[in-house]
Amino acid sequence: GEMVVLETPVSTGSVGHRTPTGTFKTSAYKNRMHYSSLYNNAPMPWSVQFNGNIFFHGYTSIPAYPASHGCVRVPLTEGNPARWLYHWVDK
């Protein structure tokens, strides 16, 4: 609905790896610790898939500019919003 449930900084896809825009539903896949099959087995804690190979997931570095390979990086610090989002989202 119209109620804000979480407000946090994120970092999205950089040039050449843009995060898709639009309205999406989460998929049936979510995992406390997922490893990227595309990027050298990179750890992706608190992963929630929402569009193909695109996930919300926790990350240690959340710069104030687009920096990911397309995923939405969510902080693991400051109360761990990545974990909160993981538990809040329904499959």
C-alpha cells in the first residue's frame, strides 16, 4: 500500500549493469546466504530474488552511487536492513 515500512540507503547497478526499473514481485527464491553464479561465487547474504538474476541482498559497501552488477545492495550495518527486508518479504 502507501505505508513506508523500511527506509535505507541502497546501491544499484552501475553503467553497463543497470538495475531494471518497474514493478516486480519477489520470486519463490530467497536464501540467507546465496553465492553468485555469475560473479566468482560472491557471497550475497540475505538474498531475495525479484527479476531473473537480480536480487536484493546484503553488502558491506553501500556507496552513494550506482556500484553493483545490477542487484540492489542493502546495508548489513546500522541495524542490518538487509536481514530485516529478507524476513519481511514473502516468497
